[in-house]
Amino acid sequence: MKIINRVVPAALAAALLAASAAAFAQAYPNKPVRLIVPWPPGQATDLAARIVAEKLSQALGQPFVVENKPGAGGSIGSDQVAKAAPDGYTLLAASSGPISIMPNLQKIPYEPLKDFAPVSLVAAAPFALVTHPNFPAATAKDLVALVRANPDKYTYSSSGTGATAHLFVELFNSMAQLKARHVPYKGSAPALTDIMGGQVNYGIETVASVVSHVKSGKLKAYGVTTAKRSSAMPEVPTLAEAANLPGYDAAAWIGYTAPAGTPREITGRLSAEIQKAVQSADLKQRYVTLGMEPEANTPEELGALMRREQERYGQIIRNAGIKVEN
């Protein structure tokens, strides 16, 4: 009987704790939530995060106020969230650059895998391999054969050394066994301008940045970087199939994170609402016009993806010997 008396209070305490946590999650949010975007307005992360923030505001009955805090490749805004109170009222529009890539290239004031509580993906941004329309290769396989047969003859652009676009080309070149010369630019717009002008031979840039040029005939698209075709360019095959590169699957990810220590009840509730939001027809259509794909997952799944992506980018950077000045 004494044993039972000990067990019952413990069970009761556990039940009360669970009920309290559930009530806490149901009460959240009871005031406006700040969403820090570490990029300027109009950038892909900003646009995707705002669309989802609108849905969360509608579903949870509180404003999700977007604040742009750009600078230092996204690290300034990211650091602000890392140091915020872990109460669910400050969130980060997280993305590949400041979370998965920068830790492998330079010193940053936060540790992505320790200082953030994952919430959910909100979008994936596919990229596409493009050339000038007159480039002498009819298919992706032809391009691979041509560049492979002429080491260092051809050039490829990127939106900057160590940028996502650069790493995706390096991964493509490595898997296809290509040796070409890198021409870095300050942004995708000048990089694409020189491809269209014939000054550079090929590049891999976001579907969002190339789709209008492909449709107007100023660029030729050979394949997209993801395992599935892009909703914005469904006629373009994947590079995995078009270039005979099984396993080539790369996209920039965009998601929500919170400061480490944010209760799982809060991140779980936000994740559940985001998963509902990305299923809505209007959100999907808005994403298609932006060249992005709707994605959502659980906090645990996003955490696992963050670990995989940081390791994956690190391997690409090490294999290519990429270095940037701090």
C-alpha cells in the first residue's frame, strides 16, 4: 500500500504537468509574435516567410510582425534571435546561407545547431543549370560530355564565392567530373547577365531568377537541381535524370526557428499550423510564381535536416577548397 501511495502522486504530477503544457500551448500566442528576417525585403527568404506569417496570423489570431534585420550574410538578424528570450515570441526566418553554409566558411556569433530550436520548413528553392541559347550542347548529357572533354576551357558563374549557387555548381562539377573555371559575381543578376551576354558559359541559379529569361528565350535550361521537377518550370527535367547523375538533389531551404530552449509545445504548435498552411491552394500558387516549392515538417525533422545540410555543405566546401575572407 505504501508503494501505491508513492506511485499515485508521481502519476498525478505527470498528468498535471502534461495538462499544464497542453494548456500553455493552447494559450500561445496571446500577444504579437516578431519574425526576424535577416535579409532585405523582397529576397526569397523574406517573401516565403511573409506568406506563411500571414497564414499563422489568421490561424492563431495574433499578428506575426515581420522585421527585416539584414547584414553580414544574414548573421546579424540570426544572432539577434539566437540571443532572444525562448518564449515563442521571437522567431527567425532561417535559411541555408546563415544556418548551413556560413558555419563552414567563417566565424559567426552563434552556433546554428545549438542556439536555435527548429520549428518547420516553409519552402524549398530549386535551382536550374542554364547557358546561353547558342551554347553548343543540346542536352545536359551533351554539356557534361563537352565540358569533360575540354578541361578548363569553359567557365561557370556564381552569385559569389561560397554562395549557395556556387556550391551547387561545385557539387554538379564534382559528380559529373568536370573541370571548369569559376567566375564569381556579386549577386545572381550580374552572373545571369553575363551568361546571357555570352561572357560566361554556364551557371546554376535559382529557378525564380531564371524562369522569365528561359521563357523569353534568353537562357536555355538543361535541368533543375531537385529530385522532383519544379512547379514553375515543369517542362524542364531534373539534372539527376537529364545529366545521368543519380543522387544529385539540392535546394536552398527556408524555415522557421526559435531561440534554443523554446518549449516544444510552442514549436510543435507552430509546426502543425505551418503544415496546414503549406497545403492551402493559394499559398501553393503564390509559391509557384516565386519559383519555390511549399515544404513543412516537424521540429525534429527540421533539426535533422539542419545537421545534414551543415555537414553536406561542409564537405562540398572542403572538397572544392573554397575559402572566403572574413
